[in-house]
Amino acid sequence: MKGGESKAESTSTDQRLKTRGRKPGKKTKKDPNQPKRPPSAFFVFLEDFRKEFNTANPNNKSVATVGKAAGARWKSMTEEDKAPYVAKAESRKTEYLKTMQQYNMKLASGTNRGEEDDKSEVDEAGSEEEEDDD
């Protein structure tokens, strides 16, 4: 072969490239207590637009049609028309940053991904069963 490579060497390189950076089968689990990211201005607009579109077109069941119509309307809007949605998105973003900061403080203080919450629910459920038995 040209370049002094054999077929075995080239296939092993391919295998290394496929698994580079992460080990197969190891996915990080998402913390269910982590706050959700805030919607962008377009998605804030989309909440209102869906209501209008569904009242105007009650027989439409296609999500794609709603998305295309919303995208076309969003593109045709001026910056002044978009301003209320941008303002709502910014306020939601500031709320998210505050809750995320509180969440990170809880993680830093040693609360691990809601393990304490699970224990307290089990304790509460156990105490309720004992009360029902009496």
C-alpha cells in the first residue's frame, strides 16, 4: 500500500476516531431539579401565535403548518412589533439566571441532585401509612 500503511492500521485509526472524546455507553444523567432554560423571543411569540392560529384554523392538526406560518409572520414583523416579546424573553432570562444561581449554590453546598428530596418523600409517605393504620 502507498504511504507504508496496512489495512489493519487504517481501520484501527477509524475506530479510535469514532470513540474519541467519550466512552461508549456512558451518558450523563440530567438532573430533574435543574431549572429549564428560558424561551427565546420567538418562542414567547409562538405561545401567543398558536392560540390565534388555532382559533382561526380549528381543523388544522399539523404542527409544521403552525411553525411555518409563525416563522413567516415573525420574519415580516418589525423590531417595534417584536419588542414586547423580546422584553418578556429578557425578563424570563433574568428569572432563570436567578434560579440557576440558587440551584448552583445548593449544589455547591452539598445537596446532590435531589437525593435528600427523595428521602424526605419516603419518610413522609412512611409516616402517613403509620397514621392510617392507627
